[in-house]
Amino acid sequence: MIKSLRLLYVAIRELSEGQLTLRAMSLVYTTLLAFVPLLAVSFSVLKAFGVHNQIEPLLFNFLKPLGPKGGEITQKIIVFVENVKVGVLGSIGIVMLIYTVVSLIQKIEDAFNYLWKIKRHRSFVRRFSDYTSVILVGPVLIFSAIGLTAFIMSTTIVQKLLSIEPFGTAVYYVTSYMPYIFVCAAFTFIYIFVPNTKVKFSSALVGGLFAGILWETTGWLFASFVVSSTKYAAIYSGFAILMLFIIWLYLGWLILLVGAEVSFYHQYPQFLTVNKETLLLSNRLKERLAFLIMFLIGYNYYHNKPPWTLNSLLERLCLPVEPVQDVLTVLEKNGLVFETADDPPAYLPGMDIESIKLKDFFNSVRASEEETYSIEDRFLSMDEVDGVIKRVDEAVGDALGEETIKSLVLSRKEEIVI
């Protein structure tokens, strides 16, 4: 109970800080540009499979909280979609159409990566394949599953089975709650698929249930507001429908992002604190973390164990994504480790661990930011200070000597359990 209340408090706190609202507004703007092209692409694919007529009821359910205006907006959007002739757009027009759709999904991924503290994006090949599957294959599978379910429910065998109690009553209650189940399942799928990291199913499910319940509750409240309030029509006149549509889009994106935040904190409960803490590592801790990561990667490589992934490192180190990802980026930049092409990617030494001297490794980690900023030449030079820094560097070199990552790995007597 305490954990659930703390999770709810953190979700409200993150919402009040403003970052989620800013990203939700950005997604609303992108959605207004990409909504009709997205439906047009999906409509063209679904039309080839003969299930395109199911878009309209799905869109109507999405806009149901708008009341009678929702049906009006649905009809207008469907007319826009049917008027889009993909065949007469030409090559440039088709490219721009697909780009508009892809930019929406990319914007969603960027928002989720921000929430999950992930700085690395998917590669172009992965983006193309993943986005294509979402845009083209996803709608076909969803509507095919809905149609198959309706066909099975209408068969004689199932109808006879439903006449037997308690099967009939059970199916009645299940079908009554089916919209809620579909909404929660959709949110759960998004939380698993969109972030560029491994999301546990349990965490995605918690976020999906939270977002689904919030979605249904907000939809009921918004519908009550639309029915009971008539002043907005007097104020906005002909723009009232558009304003209601934009507000509902904004609330929808906000709910999606809040649910993603809940999934993140459920997966990393060690950061679920009442007082928000920003993890700022000192230079000493950054160096220590770099040695730890390099040691773990080298140890598994030398002993022919499964290579470490980002998520397995996070679980072992009990740290959030950001500092671990920053150190891995530094190690990759210096050629000390490299990322495999697996999904999820794993990490292996970038060179023979016997050739990586500890003093060289230490110096490369210390000087990791110098190449980025290149400001050493602009520093004031004094012999006294330069002499101290030189003695420190020499002391480090003398202390580490000719030791390598391999000798560090071999100094471990007990087996590391992943």
C-alpha cells in the first residue's frame, strides 16, 4: 500500500513539474499534422485486406468523450481519409506522407526515451523496420483479431456453450469489460514496444492498467463536461469542435506519458522516493563506475559467459540508466567496448583485454570530455600547478604499472553471479 501511494505521489509530482505537459503539447501539434496521413496509410493497407470499414467505429470510440461532436469529427476525418488518393500523390508526395507518419512515431519514441532516461536512439534500420511494422502490419493484425473473435463468437458451437451456465454469465461480464481490457492491453503494448530499452512485462502492465483506468475515468469526466457545459460553444463558435478535439488529444497524450512514468518507477523502485533525488556522480565515482563496467564486461568475455546487456548491468549495479549509459558511451568512444547487433544489444571488449593497461584505461576515462570541449589550451598555465598535476599522473602510472584488464579479471577468486 505504501509503495502504491508513493507511486501515485511521484506520478503527480512529475506531472506538476511541467516536462510531461510540454511533451504532451508537442505531441498534440505533431498529431494534428500526421493524424489524417496516418489513417490514410493504415486505410490503404486495411482496404487491401477488406477490413477498412472497421476504422470508423474504432475512431468513434476514441472520440466518444466528445459526445455528439465526436461523431461529427469522426465523419469529417473519414471523409478526409477517403479523399486522400495515394496513387496520384507521386513519389515525392508519398515520401512526404510516410515521413509525416514516421515523425509522429519518432516523436513518441523521443518522449518515452526521455522518461526512461535513455539518450541513445534506435538505429535507422531498426527504426525503419519497427515503424513499418507498427504502421502497416499492426492495424491488420488488430482488426483481423477483432474480426476473428466476432466470427468465433457467432458460431453454433460457441452459442450452444453460452447457453450453459455459468459460461454465459461469465462471457457476458467479460465482454462488458472488453473495452477496458483492450485499452489497458494497448497501453501495455506501447510501454513494451516504444522505449529503446527492455521493459519488464510486469512494469508495462502496471503502467498500462494505471493509464487505462485513468483514460476511462478522464473520458467519463470529459464527456460529462461536454454535455453539461454550453458556454464553450458561445465563446469559440465554429471553432468549438476543434478546441474540444485538441483538448482531448492533449489529455490522451498526457495520460500515455504519465503511465510510462509509472512503468519506469515500477521497474526501478529504488528511485521511488518522496523527495526527488538527482543522481550526480563525482569524478571519482565516474572513474569507479567505469572500472566496474569494464571489469564485468571483461570477466564475462574471458570466462565465456553471456555478455552483459544494458539492463543486466543496471540490475547488477543497482543504478539508473543515465550514468551507466554515459559511461558505456565513453568506453565505446575510446574503443574499449563495442555494442553487438543483438536485440537487445550486448557489450564486448573492443580489444584484447590483455592489451588494455589499467593506467591507459584510467587516463582515457579521465580525459573523456577533453576531446569534446578542447579547452585545455585556453587554461592559464602555472608551473606550480602543472607540476602537481604531473606528479599525480606519474603516481597513478607507477601505482598501476603494467597491470591490464586481464590481470584485474584474474584477480577475482569467486565466480560472479549475474
